[in-house]
Amino acid sequence: MDIPSWAPTLVGSVAAVCTTGAFVPQVVRVWRLKSAGQISLTTFLLFALGTLVWLVYGVLINSIPVIAANGVTLVLALTIVSLKLNYDRKSRRGFPGAPPELNRRP
Amino acid sequence: MDIPSWAPTLVGSVAAVCTTGAFVPQVVRVWRLKSAGQISLTTFLLFALGTLVWLVYGVLINSIPVIAANGVTLVLALTIVSLKLNYDRKSRRGFPGAPPELNRRP
């Protein structure tokens, strides 16, 4: 079966919109709850690192969807990391208005 | 600058290990806390869909790292979705032992 030359780019673009856009609701949720105790810092730090390496991979294989998707995803992942660090710090200091944190290390 | 032919596969493999392995701590955290109220369901559903489409993209461009990474990531993302649905349900029913949920829709 012949695959049209535009097919990979289209499929990659759809994938990119999904996996990149997916993190926007999580950013919004953390922001509105002003809490991220259940979010794994390790996950999002490691994920951010991985998206950076994927970005490099995209450059090596000349894939625009891979480069673009991981560039934006990297920003979103680092946003979540930043928010979490901020809210966790405020929670530990008993910052007025900070919600109770499930901060125990499971 | 000539890029060795093995370089993209190596870089892609490192990226795959990072972004796929990144979700393991989040799965563990949700499992141990028995709670996922702060996790965005939309995020992980959309992310799971995206990894599936990336898997298809990997097939189209014959990229083993893309295929393998997204296959495993898909399983981890769906695990988080499954755990969240389970814990959210138990929380709404007042299941004994279920922790207080930040269940308000932000």
C-alpha cells in the first residue's frame, strides 16, 4: 500500500496537537487548585528532560512535528514543575490560603 | 558536520526512556496516595490518544524509538486514567479509607 508523502506529516501533526495540548488542562488544574501535592515532581522533571532530547532527535531526523511538539510540551512541563515547586513551598510555610497538602512522600 | 547513522536511534532511545519512564513515578504516586483529584483526566485521556497517534506516526516513518516509546507510554497513561476513575468513584461514594478529595471542578 502506497503511503502518500503528506501522510506522516499530517499524522505527526495530529499527534503533536494531542500530546502537547494535553498538558494545558493539567496546568490549568494546578493553577486553579493552587495545589500540586499529588503531582509527581520526578515525573515532570524527567518528562521535561525527555522532551528536550526528543527535540534534538527531531532535529536529527528532520521531523517538524517532533521538533515543534516537544518544544511546546517542554514549556508546559516546565510550567507545571514551576507551579508545583511554588505551591509546595507555600504549603510548607503555611502560606495563608494554601490548601491542605497531601505532602507526605509516598 | 556528518551525523553518524546510529546517532538518531541512540538519541531517540534516550528520549524514549526519559519520557516513557517519567510516568512510572506518577503511577506509583497515585497508587500510594490512593487519590488523583489533582490529576487532570482530560490531560491523560488526550495524552493517551496522542501517544496512540504518535505510535502510528512511528510506523509511517519507520522509527523504532517512536513506536516503542509510545506503546509503553500509552499503557502507563491508561493506567493513570484507570486509577483516577477508580479513586474518584470511591471518593464520591465515601468509600472507607478514601482520602479527602479536592473534587471541586476548577
